[in-house]
Amino acid sequence: MATTSASEHLQIMREQDLAHIKVRGPFDLAVAHTVHGMLADIMAEKGRCYLLADLTRMDGIPTDARKHVGEWHKQHSVSGVGVYGASFAMRSLATLMFRAIRLVTGKPTEMAFVRDEAEARRWIEALRAAQTAARGGRHVHQ
């Protein structure tokens, strides 16, 4: 099943247990709510969720959106995030944000910054396989 949604700042596509987002402009609070809604739906249905993020045209994360992301992660745990196209500034900001989330929640988020979509998809597939093997081949609700 693949579903697609788009707005001025966000294109989001769902592929089974994966959400693929393409952000244009700021990752603002409206974008965060949309993305987190889909991630929560996938987690509720599949028991896990991976995020594939194209940040090629993303230009920031306002403070209110950063706060929302941190609060959301206190209640939810994404299985892995593969990011491509992020500038040095966006990689730095995302890394700091997820380190802070890990300190607050005690839950690390598997994340990789890679060159392109194909590499991000390979990384997510390898992570999915490793996580499934670690659970004895079972999908487990997180």
C-alpha cells in the first residue's frame, strides 16, 4: 500500500512500514504534526515505523517544532531514520536534537545521514533486517 499527501512544505508517501518525506522550506509545526500523525498510524498498524527523509530543500526547524518533536518522542519510538540531502547545518541540528531526545527519554533513535535516496533505502532495509533478526523474526510493537 502506498499513499501520498502533499502541501506547500511537505510531500509524504507511505510504503508499508515506511514514511518517505520530502521537506521544502521549514520543518514547521504543521509539517511536524502531519509527519507524526502518519508515523503514529504506521506504528499502530505495523508495530514499527521507519522514516526516509529528503532534506535537500529543508531550510530550518523553528523552535516550536523542535519542542514538539522532543515531546512527541517521549511517547513514540521510530525504528530508524534514513536522511539524505541534508546540508551540514541541518545534519548538525538534527544530530543535536536527537541527542537531546535520547538524554531526556533514554531511547536512542537509529539514524543515518547518507548521500542519496538509494543509499538511505539500503540502510533502512539492513536495519529492518537486523532488528527483525534480533527479535527472532517477529515484528514487535514498540
